[in-house]
Amino acid sequence: MLDPFGRDVSYLRVSVTDRCDLRCVYCMAEDMTFLPKKDVLSLEELDRLCSSFVDMGVRKLRLTGGEPLVRRNIMSLIRSLGRHLESGRLDELTLTTNGTQLGKYATDLYDAGVRRLNVSLDTLDPAKFTAITRWGNLEKVLDGIAAAKAAGLEIKINAVALKGVNEHELGDMLAWCGSLGYDMTIIEVMPMGDLGNEDRVDQYLPLSLVRQQLSERFTLTDIAYKTGGPARYVQIEETGRKLGFITPLTQNFCESSNRVRLTSTGTLYMCLGQEDAADLRAPLRASESDEPLREAILEAIGRKPKGHDFIIDRSSSNIAVPRHMSVTGG
């Protein structure tokens, strides 16, 4: 599937639920209003939608949330999607998770064909972790990550850089990842959703500054490594592991975007930082034939924009799009 700028859309991120068992300060408001269950696609409908995208050329599926592993019976969907790995029509089935449920599901994920996970973790300080997530337990997450590693899953740690919160421990986190054989990605705050008392400018830490600080402690060598996502990678010579930088603000990554994002209600967003979207739930439910659904997908891909409109400064509202990050899963 080619978009108007000749980019092959081969990567689909699917939010299987907007619900989460944490309330990270950059992702959700503390008092969230979640979707009515009737609006959320069934697991069978999600399977049909994902399979249609695979039929049309998607080679990578990433399940996200909210927290994907809190969705009831989620393993039945993951096992079903695993058939596309076995057929060779799908290159990778993976998840982004907060790690709270990995102790329960790690072995099942590996058995279903998942080989790699992104785990969102912004600090190794227990008190700070609870403050960032509003009520999370760091020990439970670390035990879950260890269980995933023991099950044979490759781990990448995703950390959002938060000014005045974790900026001085990102180096220690990078060293910790290296000692355990994990790669790491550091992400800039994205201006999405109203977070109540949280101010985007107060949270925002440019990764150009983070890289400069890390380079005083580590040798960072630019490499051409790609996972299909927006990160630009360096090799950490001291540990042999990779570090990615996702920089939607200081260095726009849109020129290589091959991704679209599907919400748990069947809304397809062609760009994380734009509000234009396509309703795929209606054609999905209107016909047993997949042809109307395929037509709707192709029409939407034909509207994929060149890039986003993210900006953070004191003169703006600091909310580029009103939906929370949890709605589209990052």
C-alpha cells in the first residue's frame, strides 16, 4: 500500500484497548473516562481487521493499548494472529507493554510467536516510578521484565524523557539495560491530550540535550539499524547495545513514516500527530465481504499526510491533538 508520498505502509499499530492499569503523567489524565464496551471492537473483529491489513501488504503488527495485556482474553487474539507468522505473510508480531502483566503472560507470548517486546519504563527509582505512574509498583514491572527475558523474549526499554524528573538517571538506565542485554529507546514528550495540571512545556526535555549529556559518559556511534519505527539508533560501544532516539519535535521523523494506527473502536489514524481519521468499524460491520473494508483502507492510505504538526512552546496550547496517547497507543 503506497501513500501519496510513495511510502510503503507496511506497519500497523493496533490499540486493542484504551484501558490501562497505570496512569502515567504524560499519557493519561488521572481521572480518565474510558470508552463504552459497545464501542470497542470484539477480538474477532480486531482479528479480521488486522488480517485484512496483512492481506494488503502489512508485514509488521504491534499491539498496544492503553495496556494491551489487560484486555480480557487477549491471548486468544495474539494466538490467532500468530497464524500469519507461520504462513510467512507477517514478519513480526510484537507488543508495547508497561510490564505489569508480563509475569503472567511472558511464556504464552513466546509460544504464540512473539519474539520482541517494548516495555515502557521511565525510571528505576521505586518512589519516582510510583509518582510517574500515579500508583504503579516498580518491583512488579521488573519481575515481569525478568520473566519475559527468561521466556526468550528480546526486550527493549522505552523511556520518555521528562525534564526535572528522570533526566539525570537516563545514563544509569542505559547502563542497567546494557548489563542485562536490553536495548533502549528514549522518547520526547508528545503534545497529545489534556493532562489536567500537567504542563507540556514543564515536561519537555529535548533529546539533543539528552544525547549531549549521555555522550559525556558513553561512546555513541550512529548506525543505520531500523526496526520499522521512527527511532534513529546509535551503538553504545561500552555495552554493545543499541540506543534509539524518537524525536518528533527536535528532529521530525515523518519523512520515513510507514505506519498507520488503528484504535480499539476501528478508527484508523494515518498520522499520530494529525486528527484526520477513517472509520473502519462501519464497513467492517456492514458486510461479511471484506471488499468494502479494503476500499475504506485504501481510501484512508491515500490521505496519509507528509508529517505531523507537533510543537511545544509557551505561546501555544501545548496540545497538538486532543486525544490522549493511550487512545492510539503511541
